[in-house]
Amino acid sequence: MTATDELRRFLEDRLPAFRDQWGEQPGFEGKLAWQRIMQQERWVAPQWAEQHGGRGLDVVESLACSELLAQYRAPGVAGIFGVANVGPTIAQWGTEEQRRHLPAILAGDEIWCQGFSEPGAGSDLAGLQTRAVLGGDEFVIDGQKIWTSDGMRASHMELLVRTDPWAPKHRGISALLIPLDTPGIERRPIRQITGESEFAEVFFTGVRVPADSLLGPLNEGWKVTMTTLSHERTGVVSHASAVQREVEATVDALRFDRTGRQLPPMLQDELVRRWVEGRVVGILGQRSLESIRATGEPGPEQSIIKLEWSLFTQRLARTRLALGGLGAVAGPDEEAMTAYLSARSSTIAGGTTEVMKNIIADRVLGLPR
């Protein structure tokens, strides 16, 4: 029996009862409950090594599992940043003591966030100014982080700090693993245009953590950071099929619309463009998957998918808002408006559009700097 066969059997057995209790759109607590159900059979991160709580699946197998979860519309896990980004970084760079966090990450007992972005640094991650001074057996941290995803819910943080202020820009950075209930840490929610607060700004004032909080070598945190970001971007291939499914769902909803309304020609043309774009991104996802099968690594399509996903998300949200008409703007149908407002951040999340264009120009097209 293949991994996807096992996962399909698991979903058909456990998902209906979960939906009866939590509904189709579970909040954070519901996602946390689902994460714990998933981990009972080691499905939260099947690509992790077995000794860390996974199933040891390769990249292609794990992507197939992600696709199956999407087909069944299974909820996401609550601690996604710990599972997808921080956990694999700890597995690669951490000490045996630090790797004891891994089972807690998978079980949802620890929710992790990434303390990367700072005011004034923007997308220039290496421009961070939060400092950590090593004295004796502890670090003393002072500074601020902003736009920290899950920052209000997280129990722990992978924190980037500058430990050598005199070193060149991409050196002198270190990564620390810290519990967020440490004295001297203050968190404030950032209210978004949707009314939600998915992000936080975090302040560090004389925060003292043990020296063994260091993840990886001292002053070589940029290498650790690149590991975290590489895991963050590996999931880009899944975006491709998600894009295609979303536009297909939008078209299917109109196909089975019983009101008999006719779309204006201009809106019909716009919907056709979204359909074509979704198919193109889906094809790029298949090519990237073929590259992974052949070489074990995603191809250059990955950067193009990330760029197109960002732009397409905004375009599709605009189209869905137009399809919803007045009811989506001022009526009871809030889903389209919420999606439209949320989509404004898609060209920032996981690397800004401008940064992605530079990466494509440099690493894919080979253009001169």
C-alpha cells in the first residue's frame, strides 16, 4: 500500500467525525485538534525522518500527500511555521537537546513563529538590528521584530539577532531558539484591514536566554536562515495546484448557479483569463514536480510559480469580488470581500514580488546584475 493510499484511508476514517464537531471552517483551536489527530498516525509532517516523528517520505511522496489533503479539503495544521520551517531547521542544525522540541512541534504542544522582519529593514533581512550580547553563559537581547506571523499565539520563536555588529552585513548574525514567556518580551497584535490580527510586533528589552539557545554556529546564522527559507519555499510547488483548483472551483460555482444570470461579456473575458492563468501555473507545478523526481531539487519553475501565485491570487480575488456584485461588497456575502482584502498581502508574503523578479532575472534568466 502506498503512502497516499494509507493517507486516503486515514482521511476517510477520521475527517467526517472531525467535521461533525468543528465544521468546514475550523478556527485555530479546531486546526490544533486536527493536528493532534493527524499526528496520531504521523501525518503532520510525513517528510520528516522517522526518528523525529515523521514517516521518512521523499519530496515527491510528501507533495503527493499534500495534494491529497487539498483534494479532501482537510484543514491546515495550527503550528504550520514550526512544522514547515522551524522544525526542519532544528532537525538540521540543532543539538540533541534542541531536537527534543520536534515531537512537541508535531503534536501542537509548541507553536513556533519566526522573528525575522524588523522595522526599517523591509525585505532586507540581513539589515536586522536586534542585538544579542553574549556574556558568560547567556545572551542579552534588545530590539524589535514586526510582521511576525502567529506572533500572538506562538509559544516559541526562532529569532535572528546580530551578535557581531562589526562584521559584514550577512555575517555576525546568529539564530536563537527562545520561549516567548521569557521576561522582557512584549507582544502587541497588528490589526489588519480584514479586522484580524494574524501578525504581531515583538519587543525585546534586556531579555536573557541561556547560551545553549544558539541554533547553529555563532555568527553564522545566515546559513541557518537560508535553511529555514528554503523549507518555506519548497511548499511553492503545492501553490501551483492550489491556484488551479481555486479557479476551477470559482467556475464550477457559476456553472451550477441556479439563478440563470448572465455574466457581462467583459466579466466573461476576465474569467477566461483567470482560467488560462490557472492552467498555466498548474502546468508549471507539474514541470517542477518532474524536476524534483529527476534531480531531487525543484527547478527554476519554483521562482516563477511563486511570482505568478502572488499576482494571480490578487487577480482572482478581484474577479471573485466582481462576480459577487453588490452582495460581496455591502451584503451578507463577506467571503469574497475578505479574500480580496487578504490577497493584498500575497505579493509580500514569502518574498516580495520585487525580490522574486530579481531572483528570476539573476538565477533563471542569467541577466547581468
